[in-house]
Amino acid sequence: MEPGVVAFLILVIVYFLASEGFRHYYEAKYQGFFETGHYNEAIEALNRIPARVTLTTYRQYYLRFLCYQAMDDEEMATRMIELLVRMRNSAKRQAQTLAVAFNYFTQLGNKERCKELLDQLKTVKGADKAVIQDCQLTYDIVFSKKHDYIDQMEQMLKKEKNPALQGKLCFLLWKQYANKGDKTHAKSYKRRFEELTQTA
């Protein structure tokens, strides 16, 4: 093999290993800041040139979205999630993105945007039917004022171990009890939802 070819292959391998190393380093750094509530520092880590070079644009926007959402910066979080929705994605990733966006706008109470996102999700080829059903159920509870699933969701909550899913169930139970006019239970589940989302 020609020396020039060998040198080129070595260069490619070194570049790949360095890129992977930087990517893991900045993802771990971001995660450490994010999990300890240092959101500005997490964003600063993403602003570093090695992070911008090694992380995909999608990943950068998604991590920023999580930070801004945790910071209650609605303007920037909305900007990031809208950029993610408009990006060219595979069908699988687009379905996941639309579901994340739908849940985000549900918490903001944006009925019109949620309807648009739900309609888009239904047109994505290969989208998980369970995810579509979950989004439709959420839409019906939050915006169509249904409260037919209280008993079922309370049983699910008792068995659920995942804090994120516990939070989702508490959110839906809060909304259902509010729809039903039961302010006491609605406040209780709202408080549990807020506690779970602050620590999740």
C-alpha cells in the first residue's frame, strides 16, 4: 500500500476517534450540568466549537430544547422545538419529534398547535400506533375535557416506576379531575406532577 494512502487512512481513523471522544466528552459534560440544574453552563458546553463540530445539528437543538424547557424559557424552547419539527428527518425520528413537540405544546395549553402536530403525526409512515393513540387520548383529555380514564390511570400510576411516566399520568389525572370539577383531587395531582417534573 502506498505511504500516502496509509497516512490518509491513519488521519481518517485519528479524526474519527477524536470526534467520538469529543462527542462523548461534551455529551457527558452537558448531562452533568443538566442533571444538577446548571442549565446555563450546559448551554455553554454546547456552544464550544468541538461540541458544535461533533454533535449533529438535531442533537444540539434537542439538548438546547431540554435546557430551555427546564429553565421555563418558553420563547427559546419553542424556537428549538419548532426548528426540530421543520428539520429533514427520517420517518421514525420525525414521529418521535412530533410526539415530543405535541406533549410540550399540550403543557402550554396550545390547542391549535397540538391539533396540527397530531394531524402531522398521523400522516407519518411507520409512526407507532401506540404513540398516536397516546397523543389522541391526551388531546381528548386536555382539550376536549374528557374524564373517562381516571380509574384506569390511577391503577396504572400505582404500578408505574418510571418518574417521567408517573409525571405524565399525574398531568392527565390533574386535567381529568379539573374537567370533572373535583378541585381537591385536581390540586393534589397537579402538585404531584410539579414535584415529579422538578426532580425527573
